[in-house]
Amino acid sequence: MANNNNNKSSSTSSCFSFTSTRNSCFRYSFSSAGLRSTTTDIGDGGTMIHCWVPKHLNSKKPNLLLLHGIGANAMWQWNDFISKLMQHFNIYVPDLLFFGDSFTSLPDRSESFQARCVMAVLEAQDVKKFSVAGISYGGFVAYSLAAQFANKVERLVLICAGVCLEEKDMDDGMFQVKSVDEAVDVLLPQRPEKLKELVKMSFYKPTNISVPSCFLDDFIDVMCTEYRQERSELIHALHKDRKLSNLPKVTNPTLIIWGEHDKIFPPELAHRLKRHLGDNAQLVFIKDAGHALNMEKPKEMYKHMKSFLLDPLPVPEPRKENQSNGCKTD
């Protein structure tokens, strides 16, 4: 079993924690929606994956896997969507490695390893076919699932997931941060000012409400201190030696959803991914939204997800010389 050396500080353990209470509310919400909490030993000698799975399977419904991004655990990022999606799908929501109750003692930090771990959980649940939606980092894992297990993945939804980034993009000035270490300091904040910076980068219109530092400290203490070193290694692994020429072209029908004002993964990466996948992918930009689409524009995000995942897929038309690039804005 992995030894977590980054134990949460005890500063809030003896008093009320808003973040922990919110976490408990999300857990109740998931359970009330019809999901149950499971933990799976995937049998590699050191990996345990926590996953929310259906209490009662409906064989008439398709299966849908939801993957979260860097930051909070799966419940925080998918809670607003669970009840609606449960009406149409058998839902599976894992915590990726080093989030929630998932961990490994093995050294692999690649998204391909994350994908294999998630696949092992689905196999343990006897899931034969499924669609998958991934937010940000979860989109990297979703893409890897589609690349490794194309015959299992029916449809793929990538939400603000910069899978087409290259290592040289950082040096070329594409991002607001100048190095991966600087990105880690923002994405895994350890001080209130860094958490505020993350919110400012993630939202198109961040709230102007002043949040007391005690609430920010509490969120950092509960959500951002555990497994920080391992999460940092996940981010570094995404960037190191990454080249578009090495990215496989997935053949699964794909929907790319992006915030028009994303500052973490700029829209150029959405266009690059659409060009990479060609007519196999649809690209939708959502107006007045940044990177945190699931929080800033949940209704629009849900509408596009539901339509793509449930509607019959259109038959591709022959491409004409002056045909548009398949991008539309909502």
C-alpha cells in the first residue's frame, strides 16, 4: 500500500471545515442519485482505485465514464451533472490516482497508466462498452483510453483538454506561466494568493466577492496538500518530451468542448486537436467561458454532452475545398 507522506495538516482538524462539510454533501448527493462507493485493487501489487458505480444497472442504458481534472476530487467536478446524466446512462465516476481515495505505490505517472488503471476498474465491474468524458487532465486520460482501448470506447468527449500541447509550447509563450514548475504552483496552490490566481485563470468572469482567507486555507488544507508531490509529477509527465507527432489519432467519434476564453489551455490547442482528428471530431466553443466550463457554464456543457452522446451520429459528407473547419460557437 502506498505511504502518503503528504498528510493533511491538522490546522482545521479540530474546528469546523467548510470544505470537508461540502465534501460530505457531495457524497450524499452521489449516493442519493443512485451511485455507490467502491474501491478496487487492480492487482498490480500497489494500486487502489476508488470509483462511484451504479447501485442498480439498467441494461437498456449505455455506460458513461466521467473523468475529473487536476484540483478537487471527482465529486466536486461532476456533482452538478450526475442527477441529469443518471437519467440516461449507467454512470461510472472514478477518482484518478492521487485524488480522493485512489493511490499507487508504483512510479508510473503517465496518463496511459491512469487509463489502464481506470480500464481495470471497468473490467472489474464487467463493463464491456462505454463512452467517456474527461475534463482537462481527465481529458488526457480519456484520450489515452480511446487510443489504447478503441474497441471498448464508443464516443469520446474532451472538455478543455490540451492533449495536443507540445513541450516547446511553453518556450514559445503559449501559456500564461513560464515554466512547468510555475504551473504546478498555480494548479496545486499552497497559499491563498495562489488559489486566487488559479480562480482568476480558470474563470472568464471570476467572482468579485472577497472570500475570507480562513475558507481559502481550509480548501487548500483539505484538497491541495495531500499527495502534492505525486500530483506535481503527474503534471510534469504530461509536459515532458510531448510532441504532436507522437500523439495517436483516435478513431472514436469525438466531441471537443472548449471555453472561448480559456487561459489554462488556450483555444489554439482546441483548433490543433480538431485539425489532428479531422472530420472524426466536432469542435464547439462556449461563449463567455474560461477553463472551468463545468462550473461556469454547466447547462451549456451538459446540453452538448447529452446531444453528442445520445443522438445518432451524422454521416460525414464529402469535404469541399471551401468547407468550414467544423467549429461552431454556442
